[in-house]
Amino acid sequence: MAATVARVVELSPTFRRVTFTGPELSTVADNRFDQRFKLLLPTEGGGLAAMPLADDWYSAWRDLGNEVRPAMRTYTVREVRPDASEFDVDIALHGRIGPASSWALDAMPGDEVIVCVPHTGYAGDFHGGVDWRPPADVAQLLIAADETALPAVSGIFERLDPDARGIAVVEVPHADDARALSRPPAGVELIVVARGSDAVGTRLVPAVVEAADALLTTSAPTTTLEDIDIDEQLLWEVPTDDEGNPLLGQAPLYAWLAGEAGPIKQLRRHLVSECGVDRRAVAFMGYWRAGRPEM
């Protein structure tokens, strides 16, 4: 769908909220949780003219030449206002290190983009693109994320049952970035760690290891995991069946891990191979790779 920037609001030192509008955006599905969508950005020389608005948009995008193919990035739908044909996306700013971050720094009302969003006309569960899939009966939740997954964490918090229990750990560049995060139910402890100039994951990994120790009261058999080369393979696994249903009906712990692939891979291995958490209750998503474009 074609969309136009309606507003840009500063949320924190790292986050900008961009509101998109357009005649077709009244059909954007409002699923919250970690609902993702694709944002296609204009090229420096050619804008968006070369990108056809077709049902098979991904094949059309891949068929374009490098010089006219729009940059594509994945973001989280934050808030949908169908009556106003608008939706919001919160974008983490990382400087001028790539097309998406550079675009977000300069975005202003009137800028044109293309969005591939969940559609209310889709009959499937959640309209696709939601990876928060816990078992129906879960005693404790463990959420781990860096700033790129902060909007998804906010969406999850806003849809959690009021009696949910667990710990959520979020690593951000600046302590004030907590302003961009929604608050969880009372039974979910929120830990926000600021890493400053340290490498991503520096504060997240030890904080999540400590949180896991607090939540896991019994030991369990460990599982040997296959290695994933994050330079060549996508680090992404959501434990569901072919119909999108959780693989377990109940679990003592459900873990949702999202962020830079290196720390997320490390945390997944800690939980499954060292702590004995059932891998069917661990969802992990390598949202990005430091210094590398989206696959």
C-alpha cells in the first residue's frame, strides 16, 4: 500500500514515532503483540516509481534491479486508528549507518513510502506476522529484548492478561529510552538496562541470565542445540505447528527473545542447553545483525 508520513514525534533519545496515513490504511489490522510489517523506502535517485503495488509484492521487489529497488526493513505496528486511516511505528535511531535509520532521522510530513501491513481482510489467525505464541497455560514469562524489539515488547505488554507473571529485561542505549516503553501488568517485573557506549548485549545477557535463575526453581534435562551461523542463516524460530498453534499446551516458563542476533543466540543456548528450558517454549528472533543488512 502507498502511505504518507503524517506526523513525526520524538519519544526518547533513541526513538521516533512516525505516523503513516493513506486511503487504504483503514484496513490495517490491529493485533498488537509483536505484529510486524514491511516498510519500503524510496531510493536516492528513483524514489518508489519502480515498485509495483501488486499482490505478489515480494517477488516484484526481488525482480527489481539494485539501482531502483527500494530498501526494505521490518518494523512493529504500534498503534492503529482505522477511522483516521493511520497507524504508528516507533523507530530506533542508530545514526546514519543505513537507509532506514537515515530515513528516520530525516522523515517529515509528506514523505512517501510503501507499507506491506496485516490486512483486516485476511481470514487467518492474527492476519499473520505475530510471533508471540505462548502455550495457553504458562506459569512464568521471560521476555528479553534490545531497543529494536522495544516496540514489540510494548505491544505484548498491552495485550497480556492482567494476571500474567514473570520478568521482562530490555536493553536500551539511554536510560531515558524507557519513556518509549509501555508498562507491563503488575505481576511482570520490568528491568530496563542502559548500555551507554558498550556493545549491544553487554547488559542484556547477564541481566537475563540472572532473571532466568530467579524464575527457574527446578532443574530439567538439557538439550543439545544445532549451531546457527548468524552470518549466513536467519536466527528465527517460533515454536508452533503448521497452523500457528503453540507446540505445548502448558509450560512452567515461556521465553520470548528478540534483538541483535549475537546476544539472542547466546541467550537461547543458555536457556535450552544450560538451564533445560523446553525449546518448544522458547521463541527467538534475530531482529538484526550488527553491521549487516536485513536478509
